[in-house]
Amino acid sequence: MRPNKKVTIKDVAKAAGVSTQTVSRVINNRHDVSSATRAHVQKIIDNLEYSPNIIARSLSRGRTNTLGVVGYGLEYYGSFSVLTGIEQRAHELGFSLLLSLLDRIEPDNVDQSINGLLSRQVDGIIWAVHWQVKTFDWLGPKFENLSVPLVFLNKSQRGNDVVVAMNNRLGGRLATEHLLKQGYRRIGIITGPTEWWEAKEREAGWREAMEQTGTNDMDRLKVIGDWWAASGDVGLYTLYARSPKIDAVFACNDQMALGAMQAARRLGLKIPDDLAIVGFDDIPEAAYFYPSLSTIQQDVKAVGALAVEQMCKVIQAHQNGERFNSEISWITPKLIIRQSSIKNNQ
Amino acid sequence: MRPNKKVTIKDVAKAAGVSTQTVSRVINNRHDVSSATRAHVQKIIDNLEYSPNIIARSLSRGRTNTLGVVGYGLEYYGSFSVLTGIEQRAHELGFSLLLSLLDRIEPDNVDQSINGLLSRQVDGIIWAVHWQVKTFDWLGPKFENLSVPLVFLNKSQRGNDVVVAMNNRLGGRLATEHLLKQGYRRIGIITGPTEWWEAKEREAGWREAMEQTGTNDMDRLKVIGDWWAASGDVGLYTLYARSPKIDAVFACNDQMALGAMQAARRLGLKIPDDLAIVGFDDIPEAAYFYPSLSTIQQDVKAVGALAVEQMCKVIQAHQNGERFNSEISWITPKLIIRQSSIKNNQ
DNA sequence: CTGTTAGCGCATTCAA
DNA sequence: TTGAATGCGCTAACAG
């Protein structure tokens, strides 16, 4: 038998012959109850299978212990891992999750989403939306003067924003430096859409590594994809047509790397001998591509978990009227070396 | 400026010189308000940027317009699509989503999850957990006498369960019949874990199709995987060792199909000439495997959306004290033919 | 059409 | 240590 909705604190009080506040004290584990009455009340609670109405508690306390999560693009790899990470840590810290998904990042949707969460009295909002630079103009102001704390995922810090981010730039650098170390020299890049923060950062990492080799004219080595395999396919053709001497490609995610591999095959290029490829994400399939794909692994779950932890601190500070001085928290990615980038014949 | 938490219905009433009741009527779009006062009150609302406290409303109404979603295994393909489908339709129908993820399917976790949602007064629970047969013994009873309606995803109907499911059996049949039509005869299967409903159903579909060919001794053609690519790899070796005459494989998801392709390559088997492969799911990468993978496409989002619709009906019935007579709702999968299963040389 | 009264279930004052 | 009163913000039931 499940707790029946009808059993309230009053019923328990009556059955136990005590006042409702005593029951309240028991269910909140407060110490100002004699162990005798506590035991007694607890027994009644168990018998009646009473379970407190959190809605009523929230109203009374002015705090819901609920976090709002605004998400977007769950179909991109990693998004659901973030969510899993958020949920787990939130659960551990006693928070529930109100989920709001954006189908498009537009003013009306954003307003609806935020207002919906606010009117449901969430204690804080985690902005798990892939950050797009071009939207900032109208998006930024919406976050000002919000009545609850906000934690951002994967974007650059700005003002007092609290941000948790995967170090995508480092990832891009790791990938490129690995290729350089293997002896590849003309390393092209297939980036994601230019507005995406992740894409910009990964590219920046590639650029940093390349600059050290004295390469100039890097724009000829760059092609823009859309994260999907097809764009990696097309991308490699473009790159190859433009500079046939290219000997490696850093694809900014594994899907595009897969597309690039496909194109390479059709161009008669052997991987990794004629062309090396490194991806980004380490999707589970990457180890089973042909050849297996070197890539950058990221612990996305950790990003979600850390976001919740930061949120807790901010809420704490918020309630005490203190200021939370924010620094961006970085999670570090890791290079995974497989066959697609190991030079055989020097 | 965002609505300040402090602005309540009272403030609006005072500012507008009306009773709170009138304000309540306005914000609920009730028709028993003169258009004059409505306009007036609305103006005050806009000025004050008032937004109703949904928590208070829920307490008062005894209804939260919130659905609980219990999920598991977001890392498996499709899970997040279900979630997206659920969220979208829920949003359209005016429901919020309280998300609860299971890390393991164990009695304590399940209790916690369900009780958490119930004490937060959700109006219904969608059980989006991959159904595992072996857990039924202890899981089943937990769903009895629940105080709120329950809608299940992807399982067999039982008693009065309300279920929305992808027709996995049909999918298995489509895949197998396609192979037969192409002229393949000894069609092996790499299934998912035997406890999974999806795995059982896909296998049943294969079995149905095979039986029509008069094949017996089908167990020799069957191998059990764990949904991951590695198990498809191993699986194909096993299958091939056992019956070298095998000429096609139905892998019960695309990852295992990928693994099987890898193994086939090492065994020197040409796909699709020596060995045809069909997968299941149609993950975005499948079109870019080498060769591109024939597979079964499923509109998982539709499952989620339909689940919410069913939930609405059940809640309706529940509140009117009516009985909802449940039938399982099926979503139909679709065969996608690519290169991995098209016989070239007859 | 509008206002008054009451109460949703709980927690937070205060007294005792 | 316990209990009585009061209020969280809103809506339902009833008057007028």
C-alpha cells in the first residue's frame, strides 16, 4: 500500500494524541522532542503510511528544494550525460529537478521557460543550453535581476556569472599537439557551427597549437561543419580540394570525424598513413570505427555534478544575503589515442 | 526586470482596489469578470510584473499540473528522445516535468523515486524505465494501489496497465523479412540482454520470420549481446565459429551491428556480399558506417508524446472517478535499407 | 459581476 | 518538551 494522499499531518496528530507541531518536529528530525513521543509518533506515521506534502511545506517554508534545468539539444552527444550528472548530484543533495527543454532558442521560448520555472518557485536555475554567441544580445539581459541564482554550463564567464565548463580549448590543443607530435604537419580542422561556444573554443585550441609551429594562413585549413557526419564528409572534400597536401584533420566531434573518414576512403586516402584523424567527445562507437578513432574524452557528467554543487553554494550565499564571488570552474578533457592517428610509416 | 517573488495576489488586489478573488479570476481567465475591471486589473498585473505562485495554487487546487518521469539508462539510444517527446507534449498540454533518474533498478531506489514524486504531489507518473523481465516480481506490486495514474513505456500490457510501446516485434520481423527477401537464408541474430523487453520482442520478430522459412534449430543462430559494440564484435565471432554458413546477421541495435561489421572485416567477410547486416535504431551515424547500415528506424519521440497524451486521458478519468480502460498503444517502426544488406552478386 | 469567508498542509512564531 | 495561534499565496463556496 502506498501512502494515501489523504493522510495529513492532522490525521497523524489526532491518531497520536499530540499536536500537529509535534508531528512536524518528528518528521523534520528536530531534537526538541522527547524520544518517547518521537518513537510513538513515528510509529503512527509508519502505520498510517504518512508522507509529508512537499508542496505545502514549500509554501510554508518559502523554499522548494527544487532546481530548474533548462536544456537544449539533448540529441547532441553529452547533453544527456550532463543531465544525468545534474540529476544524480541534485538527488544526493536533496533537490528535485524541474526539466524544461527548449526546442528553439528564441526570446519567447526562453521567457516561457524561465517564467514557468520561476512561478513554480524553483530555488535556482541551471542553464544547460549550448551557448550560442549570436544570441547573447537578447539573451544576456534576460538573466539580469533574476530572483533566483543561475548557474551556466559551457560558456565564457562574463560579469558575475557562475559558470562550469569543460575545457574545450585545452581539448582542441591536446588533439592538435598529439598530431604534431606524431609528425603530421598540415593539420586541417572541421569545426562546429561558428556561433557555438564549444566550436570556437576547440578551434582556438587548434589555432594555439598550430601557431607554435609557425603556420600561417590557417584559414585555408579550416572548414565549418554542423556537428553531423554529413558535414564532416563534405568538409574533408573541401579541405582536400583546397589543400591537397593536408595530412591530418582535427574534426571537432566524432560524428564529423566519421564523415571525414568516409570521404577519405572515397578519395583513396589511407588512414592514418595518408591522413590522420582525431575527433572529439569519445562517443561509445568511436572505438569501433574503422580504423578506431583517436579522440578527446570529456567527463560531461562531472560538469553536471559540479554545476549542482556550485548552485548549492550560490543558493546558500543568496539566502544569507551574501555575495558569491564567482570563478569559472573547469573540467579537464583527456586525449584518447587509437589507430586513426598513429603514424605507421615514417 | 523579472517578476519579484514578493509580489502576491494581495499586492495586486490592493493596488487595483479590488478583492484578491477578482484578481484570481483575471489570472485564471474566467469569464465572470467585467471587461472593464479585467483590463484594469491586468494593467496592474503588468505594471507590478506579478506572476502567480504555482506552489500556492497547487496546494489550494489539490493539483499540481506536474508529471513525474522516472527514467533509466539515458545513455542508451532513444532514451533521451523519449524524454524530449514527453517534455514537448507535456509543455503543450500545460504540464511541468519532475525528473527522477534511476542509476540502478533496485527496490530502494524505486521506492525513493516514487515516494519522492508522490510527496511532491505529481498528478501522474510516466515509467520510462527500460523494462526488465526479471525485476517484475518485486517491481509489479509497487505499482499497485498507487494514488496517481501510471503510464508505462515499452513493455507488455498486464492487467489494467496503460502502456505505450514501440512495436519492437514488428521491427524484428521487418529486418528479418527484408534479409530473406534479399535472398539471405541463414540469418543469425545478436540480441540484447535477455531480460530486456525490447530484446525479447526483437528476437521474437526474427523468430516469427524465420519460422516461416521452415528453419529449425534457431538457437544455434542466436547469440546474446549487451547492446554495446564490443558484444557485437564478439557475437559475430561466436556465431561464425558455430555456423560458418551464416550469411546474414540481424543485430538488435546499431552499436552491436557496428561491432559485428568490425569482426566481419577481420574475418575477411565482405559486407554485404559474404555477410549482410541489419541493425536497429537508426542512430545518426548508421548512414555513415562502412558500408552504410540498413536498420530499423523508430520514432521514439512519438512514444513519449503519446505517453503524455494517454496520461492526460487517464488523469481526466481518474479525477472524474471513471475507469480508464486501457489498451496498449503501438508506435510502428520502419525499415531503412542501406548498403549493408543489399545483395550485389546473386 | 464582485467581495467575504474559509481552508489547502505545513512550519514558524510564541506561550505554557 | 509541548501546544495554540498565525500565515505562506492562492482558490472554492458562498453571498450579495
